[in-house]
Amino acid sequence: MSASQSNRARGLATRLTHAGRKPEDFHGFVNPPVVHASTVLFPDCATMLSGGQTYHYARRGNPTTDALEEALAELEGAAGVRLAASGLNAVSVALLSCLSSGDHVLITDSAYGPTRHFAETTLKRLGVAVDYYDPAVGAGIEALFRPNTRAVMTEAPGSLTFEMQDIPAIAEVAHARDALVVMDNTWATPCFFDAIGHGVDLSVQAGTKYLIGHSDAMLGTVAASERAWPGLKETHGALGMHVGPDDVYLALRGLRTLEVRLRRHMENALEIARWLAERPEVARVRHPGLESDPGHAIWKRDFTGATGLFAFDFIDSVSEAQSHAFLDALELFGLGYSWGGFESLAIPVRLKGARTATPMPTGGPSVRLHIGLEDTADIRADLEAGFAALKA
Ligand SMILES: *Cc1c(COP(=O)(O)O)cnc(C)c1O
């Protein structure tokens, strides 16, 4: 058995600790070197032209990128993995790898906003027809298929609104119609949702979030099933995509502690979500790990954990200005985009017409929270101060 085959059977924390590491290749050092490179030299013309040397040119990979791609391929159970400059770049290369002019793609109405923007601009300009579907559609997605539907783009839970989806049911329909399933799996990460194991062909992560985990770099990853891998490899190479070795190294470093960080994010976020659900100012908490959430049954069936990101809606009588007073009063929570770092963050949710297949949520204003690794007593005290400011 090769090292990676035997590691695949081990527990998640063990796999994260050992995946993609080959100390014997680097004089015994625990971690691979950060290889800053463009040119690779060959000993002679015969070697140069034979294609027999491992590395040819750094755009096509080096020992640092290989270490991360191999580790993620093992973690995701993928045929292969490619790296992108950002999470959005990972979404765009995944879609470009399986869509051509004249094709049709079905995208969840709850997709990450910039994914929708990419579809509305670049995909449409290239002659791809785009339709949005209700994330609750399940096997009913069959009715939305056209003869030229080549891909379904999913994301669960949905960005900002946190709807779950029946991914295996959607994948079954897509595969019967010879279409690929692309999933933005940033929320759960491969640690808490085995996307490829549930029928996804192109599993995308914004590595910017939990993988890097420290709000200090940007990266995207795409893991492919056997059937999607040749297309991903070709498109990624043809586009000349490359990620600098320092950022790749930060992702490798983040990978080693991913399991312990995610567990703490999960515990902290569930505690805060339950606490918020009891508050009189809160109408609804959008977190699939809560028993009261409409997506809880699917989450429990398919996912093995939850991370630190969720949203809540204020009651109807809370105004936009009051919700801003709440946010402005927070001290531990930074007001900022992105999430997945060690620190707590908050944003006002603004959907701005970003739902076309499902009704826009009504009611009080909504806030998205990322619960960081701080002590929960301090996080609660910070939110208490926010509620006090809302009433002031
Ligand atoms: C942040 C995010 C992305 C994009 O990642 P970037 O690295 O910021 O480009 C994609 N999908 C989801 C769900 C995200 O939250």
C-alpha cells in the first residue's frame, strides 16, 4: 500500500496532519520548501524534449503546489486538484472547464453573489444560457433540465440565506443527463461535507476562508471527480493559472490545524446561534445545525459538522438604522467581508435583487456573523452590547 492509500483510511485529524507530506524528499524536513521559481533547468536536450523530467516550467507546478494539491486530492477523494488565485477564480475555472458556447447551466438562486455575476457577464457573453433554481428543488430539478444542460452549480448552505440542498438527489438527475455537478463547498469544507462522495464532480473551496484560516492570503481550490478531471486540468493549464508559492504554503500550513479550528468554530457558533435564537429581538436564526432550521434534516444526513458562519433576522419592528447601531456597537466583531479566519466578523445582509427563482426574504433586517475562536462569554457580551445600542 502506498503512503497515501493507507492514510486515506485514517481519521480526519490524522489525514490532515500527514496528507501531502514527503519529508524524505526534502532531507527529512517536516514541511516542503517554498519554491520560488519560474525556469526549470534540464541536463541535456534529450531530457528536455523527452518529457521525462518531473518539472518543466513552474506555471505547471512545483514541489510546493504539488504538496497542497496532493494533500487536498487525498482529503477530497478526488482524481486531481488544481489551485486558483482566489475562491472566485476557482468557481470560474470550474465552470469554464465544463461549459461551452450553446450550453445551459442551472445555478442555485442562493449562490455566492460574485458567482452569479460571473454567470451573468462572462458565461452569458460566451454564449452559455443561465437559469437559477430554488435551492429546495431536490430531484425536482429534472423539470428544469434542457437537452443542452451541461452543468448544475450548487452551494449549500446558501450564501447569506443558508438554505440546504439535497445534493445526492440533484447529482443523480444531473448524471443521468450527462451533466456535471459543480459545488461551492466553502462553508463546510471537505472536512464536514464529502462533496465528491455525494456526487459532486467539481468541488470548489475558497481557500481564503478556513483553509488559510488567518485572514492573511487568498486562494481557491478545485477538486475533480474522475469524469471532470481531464476538463479541469486542460482548462486550468490553458488559462495559465498559477498561485505564488508563499500563498500556497500558507494554505498548507492552515491545513494542518484545520480540524481543531473547525471544531472550535462549530462549538462556538452553535452556542451563539442557540443563544441568539432565544433573544426577543431575533425572529429567526439561519443555521442548519439548529434543530429548528428547515435544512437541519439534510444537514444531519449528509454533513459531519458545521462551521462558524450563519445569519439571523431581527424581528419586523427593528429598523435598518437600529440594525446598523447594533453592528456599529460591536467591538470584538470586525465589520468586514470574507470569513473563515480566527476572528469574529459581522456584516449587514443586503441581497439587492440577488434572488430571482425564489422570493426575497421579508421581515426585519438580517445580519451575517462569523464566529471566531474567541471565548464565547466575551462574544456574548459583545453581542449584548450591540442589542443595548439597538434599543438606545
Ligand atoms: C468568499 C467566498 C468565495 C470567494 O472567495 P475569494 O477568495 O474571496 O474569491 C466563494 N464562495 C463563497 C461561498 C465565499 O464565501
